Amino acid sequence: MSDGHAPLLPSCVINCAAYDRAGRRRDIDLEAISDVLSVDDGSFVWIGLYEPDEGVLEKLQEEFGLHDLAIEDAHKAHQRPKLEAYGDSLFLVAHTVQVVDERIRHGETHAFLGPRYLVTVRHGQSLSYAPARARLERDPTLMALGPASGLYAVLDAIVDHYLPIVDEFSATLQALEQDVFSETYRRGTIRRLYDLKRELTHMRVAVTSMQDVLSQLVRTGGPLVSGDVRLYLRDVLDHSVRANDAVDLLRDMLGTALGVNQALVTLAQGEVVKRLAGWAALLAAPTLIASWYGMNFAYMPELQGRWSYPVLIGVVALVVALLYRYLRKVRWL
């Protein structure tokens, strides 16, 4: 709950609130953090940042005693997914994904977890965690588990956003399958299939790394992550495994679609070559016979006969007809 006073916060500070033992919210400013932490009443502070400047990070480092290396990583971003312990706090890096203009855009979320605080730092393409915070605030029992419950809500929001992206790409693949099996070759179909597989390959890196981070957090979270919170984190881990399996399955289907499309294109080209060869054979028979009679010799077979030309035309027609029938039988025409 808020005390009716709207704290003045820098633009990069999206949320700054203190939660008491019962999970009730009170919005505060950065200067009031030390006042909240000075009273050992079971309360904790949850701060949400988006691409903060050095001044804000230095202020939080002063308030919470954060490690220099962790602050440096949180400011520069472009970190690999990881979970590191610094004294009595944890520093976590997770990659986020978001679809923008049918392309996957990647971002990062850094989290500082301490006995009485949680600081989340977003970089790049990353959705707000306000819905996750609001969902947690509606569950005082879960909020009473401390700042680790906030970390669970953030990680759960990240993982839950994976599957809708996979479902969207799966629907796109189903639409492209009609073009794959169409009789008309479309270069754009190959390009779109390749783009989808490339995007999913990049996404798989984020999903797999999240799975590793969650596994490590469940196993070695230490006293900052209670047994009750670990149960929820295990559920998030299960969802990440499911998302990883879905990504792998869709990547395999995309690879198969690319292979099938290539095989169909090759088959269609072979059919065209067969038809051309068949028509060439039909033209070759009369050409061969006519070329004999085009030679300048005085004595040619049947040259002086009255019915020579009709007979020759009939022979040519018969040969062409028999050849045409044979080529139709073997499906070359």
C-alpha cells in the first residue's frame, strides 16, 4: 500500500517499493531505502530499473552494499547468463526474448537478491515486470516469503513468455507448409523458413541458458532461497524444460521442411527435364528420317516412286505415334 505520497524517482527507476511482513506495499524513494533496512521488522525492498545510469547504480550499491563487479556487469549489459554469489547476495543474469516485426529481439535482466532486497535491471527488448509484481502482490502468502518470491515472479514471467513465441512460430510454419507443397516454387518460402530456423536457434541459446541458471538456483540458492520458494522455482524450471523441448521440436520441423522443399524443387526440375527429353525424342525421329532425304544423291530409296512421299510421311507419323505412346506409358510426357 502507498502512504499517499508519490516519491520522486529518476526515469530509469520503474518501481521502488517496500513490503512489510504481511506483503503490504509502500512506495518509497531511493533515499528512504536505508530507513527501511535499518529496522529489522521482516520487510524488504523491491526496485525495478530499466537501463539505469551510473549514478543510480552507485546509489543502490551504497544502499545495499553490492559488489563492484556485479554493478559493472549490470551497467554494461551484454553478459552471459549466469548465477554468482557475492557474500550474502546473489547476482543473476537471464536473457529475455520478444517478437518485434516477426523477428526475435533479445534483452537481458539482471537481478540482485539479498536478505532484504531485490533489484531487477532490464536492458534491451524486455517487457515490464509490473504484471508479475501485481500478481505477486495479490498473493500475500507468497509475498511473505521475502524477496526470493519476487525473483521467482520475475523468472516465471520470463519463461512464460517463451512458449507463446514458439506457438506463434509454429503457426507460421503451418502456413508455410502449404507453400512448401505447392506446385509453384517460391524463393520467399525458402528464405522465410531459413529466417525462422535462425531466429529459433538464437532463442534456443536463451532458453537453454535460463534452464541452466534455474537448475543452479534450485540446487545452490543457499539461505536466500527458502525451501518454499524452491518449490515454485522448480515449477519454473519444468516450464523452461518444456519450452526448450518445444524449441528443439520446432527447429527439427523447420529443418525437415527445408529438406522437403529442396527435394520437391529437385523433383520438379527432374520432371521438367524428363518432359523436355521426351519432346526432344519425338522431334529427333522425323528429323533423322528427313535428314536422310535431304542429302544430295541422285539415287535415293523410293525417290522416283509415285507414293514415296505419302509412304514416308506415314512412316514418320507411325514412328512418332509409337514413340509418343511409349513415352506416355513411362510418364515422360
